[in-house]
Amino acid sequence: MTALWYATRGTGVVALLLLTATVALGIAATARFATPRWPRLMTAGLHRHLSLLVVAFVAVHVATAVLDPFAPIGWAAAVVPFGASYRPLWLGLGAVAFDLLIAVVVTSLLRARLGYRTWRAVHWLAYASWPVALWHGLGTGTDSRLTPMIGLDAACAAAVACAAAWRISLLPGVRRRVAAGLACLTIALATVTFMAAGPLQPGWARRAGTPVRLLTPNAAGRAAGPRVIGPLAGLTAAGQAAAGPAAAGRARS
Amino acid sequence: MPLPAGDAIRRRDHVLARTRLASRWITAVAIAASVGIGGAVAHALPGRHPAAQAATAPDPAGSSGGQRAGQGTDRRRHHSAASHHHKRHHHLRPPAQPPSPSPSPPAVVSGGS
């Protein structure tokens, strides 16, 4: 079942990359970006295709996370925020981002019936789903401290920051530009501060809300004894060898 | 000046075909990247080093898992720990004293008159 966890990680990272591209394309579409070789029709088409691809990857990400027996994540926790026993806040942010994406996709499919104003109001939520998804990845991600992951997250943030800055520069009125710029700057500073004080510090797994039995498998085996049954039995002292060292690595970070 | 209808349709179809092609490429790259990142993460985790796995395999008691769980992601650190564990495994000495006799007599399950 370790493969499921690797699939969760891989699809999660790729979903964030695709979501970043979708947001950048969406910003380009609202700014009516077009060149002779890149018409607006192409921006809109790619934006639509990529957003559906994001939903597909997030669906696989959620399904593999739920089916993986290591972390106690139920199907309900995937859509109902902050109800999980495993890192509830950070997993809840993922559920919020997933719900926002579903709302955006459903309203886009029903756009003709809903009307443009309603669709546009809901579509603004897509902008909110990106930082929420980023924080979910930083807070829940087992390997957020790895340099390549930090690089990927920084690249995503830089891409969205550049697109947002370009879009803000096109806004009419200095006040609106300053307000939007300050909002983006606040989000960026909050993210950097959170990373420095949270996932990059030792002991983040415990502070993030990982169940104690997953942090110290041997202690759990002794404490829970024969009551540890089912999938979690592999995390007891006797089952650790069968569960493999990868499971130990998952429990630690 | 607007394009003639035929040209506009041809141009639109061309753009849509390019969009579909780009979408297919992005999908393929995304799936490959997903598999690649999953594999990379698998090797970045502690315990995924071949030497570490070889050291873990013959441990029938499974007592090293929890200790390994407390270690960091530094592969070198883990490798040295695994080597140390490996050496310890091959340099076992016989116990200094024989096992102490059991204080309770063996249980009799049959016999007697």
C-alpha cells in the first residue's frame, strides 16, 4: 500500500502545478491577452482543459489518500473540511480547495443556466483555491522540507505572483492597484512566515496534528497492544518490519 | 478588417486543433511527472536506500522501525545508522552468563498415579 502514498504525493504535486498553470491562464484570459500566434481562443481552451485535468488529478490524489491505510483519512474528510483526525487543519484546507474547485467546475458546466454574474461570482473562488491548495501542500506535505519541493512551491508562487502583478498593473485606478497589490503581498508574506515558523522547523508533524500513534510506531504498538488491528497493525513494533522503513519515514516528517 | 467566413472557420479549427494537441501533451507530461515525482519521493524517504533495505530485511524482531522513525530525512545519516545496525548484527557475541533458571517448576500436564 506504500505505492498509494507515493501516488498521493505525485498527483498532489502535479495538481498544484496544473492549478498554477490554470490560474495563470485564467488571469491571462481576464486580461484579454493575445498575440498573433497565441489567440484568446487558445488561452480559453487550455484554461478549460487544464482545469478539468486539475480536477482529475485531485480526484486521484484524494482517492489514493483515502485508500492508503497509513493515515486515517475517510471519504467524508476529503470533502468536509476540518473533520479529519490526521492533521485536521491542513487536511481541511485541502478539502476547502477541493470543494472550491468542484463549485467552480459545476457552475462552469451550468453557466448557461446560472447566468454570467452568478458564474463569475463563483469563479472568483478559483483564485482563493490556489493559496488554500498551496498551504494545504505545505502543511500536510510530508516532504515540504525537501529542497526540490521548496523549489517547486516557490516556482508556483512566482508564476502566480507574476501573473497577478501583471493583471494588477492593468487595473484602472491607483487605489485599486494598491489594494490588490497589498493583498497579494500580505498573502506572500504570510506564506513565507508560515513556512519559516512551521514546516521548516523540527517537530512540525506533531504540531500539525499527526496522531501520536503515527509519530512513534513502537510506542503505539506497546500502548495499544492487541487493540491495534486492521491496516494500522503494520505500525506496531511487530508489524514494523513488514510495513517497511518507508512507513517509518512517513510517520516521522 | 474581418476575415472572410471560410478563412475564419479554418483559422478557428486550426487553433482548436493546436489547443487539443497542447492539452494532450500536457496531460501526458503531467502523468509522467506524477509517476516521476512519486518515484523520486519514494527514494528521498529514509529507509529507501538499498543498503538500508538490506539491513532491515533480516531483522525478524522488527525492533528497528521505531528507531528509524525518529531519524531525519538525511540519507547519509540513515545510511550510517543502517551500516552500524548491520555491523552490530554480524558481530553478535554469545551471552556472558547462562540464562537464569526459572523460579517456577515446569507444569505437569499428564502422568501421576
